Amino acid sequence: MASLWKRKVIVYLFKTLFCLLNLQITLQQESANIGTTPGINASTPLNQQTNTDSSVSPNATTTATTSKTMPKTNSPTPLYCQKDWNKNCEEVSGDCLDCTFLKNCIYGKTYNVTCTPLNGVICIKESEDIKKNMICRYCYQTPDWLHQCTPPKNENEPCKVAASPLEYVIVNCTVNDDVICLGHRQFHKRVPCNWTSGYKWSTALIYSITLGGFGADRFYLGHWQQGLGKLFTFGGIGVWTLVDVILIAVGYTRPADGSHYI
């Protein structure tokens, strides 16, 4: 019985020794492969191995780090830019120019930038490069007078300008042609509901004073139900007419579509 246990222990020890030898051989082979991998040297520090790829220029990393300028855009020339502008290149729209910006510009600071017309842009060049002033900011950060937006209304369901709480809508905006800025020149903006359908406050007030007894003011503003009520009651025997004159004069009664007066 004792000899049987001895044989089992000896077999177990041999198996363990065999596994350790295989593990050592595997580790040696992996070390040899690391030393022979292209672009990596086992004796080279790790911080130097990262730039030894044969497909990358040795100065590529340095150039990307120390470069102080970058192109405004890498996108192809827009179709509306590919034409004869028949004016000075400095007056061409900013999205038809290729300008260089400082990567680390300070927000709000003014810089002098150099621009060149994109391919397909025909304009009058007084000098090789176009010099422009640029304030370091993204296009969506420009003040209201430097970009144009679509009317702040929802075409499917117009918002009410006199709603409480105040309603907001998303509009599409585009910066002016002479503005140089970072990012996309077209952007979305959230603005208060503020639009008009062409109703004039003065016209509504004149109708209310002169023909208010027949509901002309209500018909003009689109409140045809109230207009019919005033027509068949002769302006509520004059009381309704007087009230509407006051309400329109102070701006309380607005167009039925919820727009502003002009």
C-alpha cells in the first residue's frame, strides 16, 4: 500500500516538472518574438517605441503638436461657391474661403487670419492672400446682428407670442458672409416665439374705432366668431365696441394666429 502511494507521488512530481518546463519554453519564445517585431525593440524604452512605426514619418508627431494653424474646413467646395463672384475676393462669403486659425486662440480676442478662395471660386484678387480680422469664437456664439435666422415660428403648429409661460422654438441660422468664425456657419438656435403675419396694430385700432360696431376689427384680426357676435348685436349695443377699442389700444387683443403686430 505504501509503495502505491509513493509511485503516485513520483508521477505527480514528474507531471508538475514537465508543466513548468513547458511554461518556461513558452515564455522564452514570446520574449524572442517581441525582440524581433518590426518597429519595436525590446531594449528600447517604451516612450521611444511609440514613434518607431515605419509607416509614420519621424517628424509627424512633432509637427502635429507644434503646428499653430489649422484649415477652416476640409470639406469640398460648396456648389454655390463655384461661380464668378465678379467682386473682390475679400467680399466673398466666408464659407467660400479657406482660412487658417490659431488652435489655441483666446475666446473673444481679435486675430488677423490669412484666407484663400476655395477651388472653383472666381473673384478679383488684389493680393496673393486675403487678410481678414476674426474674433475667436464659434459661429453659434456670434451676436444676433451677425447672423440671420428663419422666422421663429413652427410651420406645422404656430406658437403663440403671448403665451404664458413664454414659448420657445428652434430656428435655423446662418452667419453673415463677411464673418469669419469657428465651426459650422449654419446652426440651430433656440429663441422665444416672435413672428408676425402682417397684421398692423394701427389698422386694427382704426377698424375698432370706426367700424367696431359691425365687428370689422375682429374680422380683420381673424376672430370671426366674435366678429359675428358683434355684427348681430351691433357691437353689444356699444359696450362691446368700447371694450374692444381699449383692448386693442393697449395691445391685449392680438391676431388670432398668435402672431405679433407689425
